[in-house]
Amino acid sequence: MSAEMNTGPVNATNEGLAIAVIGTGVIGAAWVSGFLAAGHSVTAFDPADGAEERLLEQVKANLEVTTGIKGSQLDRLVFAPTLAEAVASADFVQENGPERLEVKQAMLAEVDAVAPEKAIIASSTSGFSPSEISAEATKAPGRIIVGHPFNPAHLVPLVEVVPTPGASAELVDRALKIYRSIGKKPILVRAELPGHVVNRLQAALWQEAYSLVNEGVVSVSDIDTAISYGPGLRWAILGPLAQQSLSGGSGGMRHVLDHLGPPQEVWMHDLKQVHLDVDLKEKLIAGVDDELAGRDSAAIARQRDEMLISLLELKTRYEELP
């Protein structure tokens, strides 16, 4: 047990909520960092060898980036020896196990069996529905929801919240408030869909990007330039629908749909389905390799994160933006 990590019991009396984080890889460590920075107490569990040391190192790095503070929150972090001990007093559980359905089902059934009845249980799953992952839970499966973050999750505010069908409005509202308490921007997904919402939006873009590359219309690097130096700049400020409305001037979205809707519909119907066969995979891999040749991937990720922080700080200055 690290000397810098608390080993005593966790309570949420004066320090926000008692949070349990199950699975402490990159995503789990990001959740731990966010909950600690917001003043909550966190008990973490991961059965992998060396998990505690890796978590501590990653959380220190995350907190220094996001808060500029080195380690002062770590006295509210406990690494538990078992899953049952990690969730024993939890108000909220965030699970981050491997993205395999049978693993999720077994892990969440165990959490459900031992977590307090008050606790909400959220999974970071990127594609499974809450009904799927809660299928083996028997105590209170309706409290198992999806709380899907986006990488780098210690910086990107978005969280997709997908409740099980029939989940109470009170439970959903409490989950949204907890995520907002750590600076997240949660959206409520009102139906179970493969990939939730944002991965489906991304998949729509990837599908057409892959198709255009496959047909030789444009290179991989030009696809990336087209988005990152074009609509991607605007999308970081306003979402695509609000941005579309602005392009309609005083007539707003009605003007856009009345005048540009018909040709836009032609384009949408012309989009191609693609199959990720060996040839297309090799084209995409080679294209990205060419685009990034001679560049340091670690430096790219670091500079991306620095720009994300600057952008998020900038967005707080403009109150009229939604």
C-alpha cells in the first residue's frame, strides 16, 4: 500500500459523496481524478497486478494537468483489496471493466449484490445497453445505468447517461447531478441503441470518410484536414445543429431546412455503406502512417490535451454559448 494513499474507511459526511471506481485503467483513473478534484471520496479496486501503483501515478499526472495541484486530493483515495470492500459504503459506483459483455455482466451482478441499496451503479461501456449489462443482476438491476465518458476522459466533459427502461426519474436526475458535480456535461439518452448516441454520430462520419478513401476520392490526411480545419473548428464551439441554424441568418433553422434541406437530402441518400475488409483496413492504416510519419505520437497527444484545456477555459468566458 502506497504511503501516499489513505487506507482507512471512506465516508462522505463532509467531503461530498462516497464514490467507488471499479477498474482503474486509463478511463478508471480519469474518473478517480475527476471525483477527487470535485471533493468526493473515492475507493478504487482493480485486481490486476500493479494496479494501485499505476493508478496513483496516473491520478497524480491527471490532477496536475487539470487542477495544477500536486497530490493534495490523494488523502481521499483508498485502494481496496476486494470489490466488495470497494463498494460497501458507496453512494455511486463507476465500473470500467473490459469491454466484453460476459465480463460486464458478471462484474455488475457482483457489484449489485453487495453495494448499498442507495447506490447508483454506472458503467463506462462504450456500446452495450444497460439492459444487456444488468442481465445477471438480481438485487436491483434497474439502478444499473450507462455513464459513458470520452477520451481523454479527465479532460473531455461529455458523458452519455443511458438508464435502463423503467428507471425512476429520481435515479436519473441524481446520476446527472453527480456527473455535473465533477464538471461533466452529461446528456440523457432516452433509448437503448448500440453505441449509444455519440459513437453512432462518429460512426456516420467514419463511414463516409472510409468510403471516400476507399474510392480514391481523397487521402486520409486530407480527410483529417477537412474536418480539423473546417467544421471541426466550429463544432468545438457550437454543435452541428445549432451551427446549422446560425447559417440561416435571421431565418434560423427553418430557413436552412426550407432552402438547403432538399440538396442536403440528396447528399445523405448518396452516402455509401462500407465493409472494413483487409484492403480497406490497409489503406486506412497506411494513410494514417503517412500522415503522422516523423511525428511523435506522445507529443501529439500532449499537445492535443493542452489545446483541449485552453479551449475549455475559453468556452467558459462566453456565456451565450449553449
